[in-house]
Amino acid sequence: MGNHINKEYINKELKIRLETLKQAKDFKKVYKEGIHINNEYFRISARVIDDHTCTVRLGYAISKKVGNAVVRNRIKRYLREIFRKLPKYNNKSIDFILMIKQPVVALGFHDLENQIHSSIREYLS
């Protein structure tokens, strides 16, 4: 009983290395070559790179119109945590840029997580 593993519960989830996009040239590359997903809370630009490193690079743009520094920093913490916990089933690297819109302030962590997951689900498998 001790070493019995039920194989139907094992998934091929990979360990993700989360990095931050910081340079303007990286942002421009994602905007130019990536796909764009838009909803009422944010706009996501995503660029899939087939380099087998399983890295997710995250960039975000949060305007001062969204809220004061405390609100913007809370949203950034939420985003980092959401992307850190992403389930990922392929070994492609993905660059994401999120442009946050003002209505996101009304969302809690779990609501924001659900919105992001439903928007980017197809890029993770």
C-alpha cells in the first residue's frame, strides 16, 4: 500500500520559472509579435516562444488612473502570485504583458485569478 501510486491522478504539470519583463525591447517584441486578449478588466498580450525552457515572463502596465500606489502594488502582488501558481503542461516559454484597467480594483484575488485563467487557458496546454 505504501508505494502504490494511482496513475490517473498524476498529471504532467511542469515547474515554471517566473521572471519579470523589464526592458522596453522585450515589451515591444511582445506587443508586435504576440496575440492580444481583451476583456473589461485587462488586456493581455502573449507571445509563445518554443525554446523548451518552461519560463513565464510577466510584465504589467498599471496606470495611476487605476488607484493610488497601495492599490497598484496590491494588484502587482496578486498578478505575481497568480502567474507563479499557473498550471502549465508544455515546455514552451511564454511572455505575458497585462495592461490593467480600472474596474479590476473591484475584483478580489480569486475573481482576478479566474478571469486570468479563463483568458489564457489555451496557451498553457
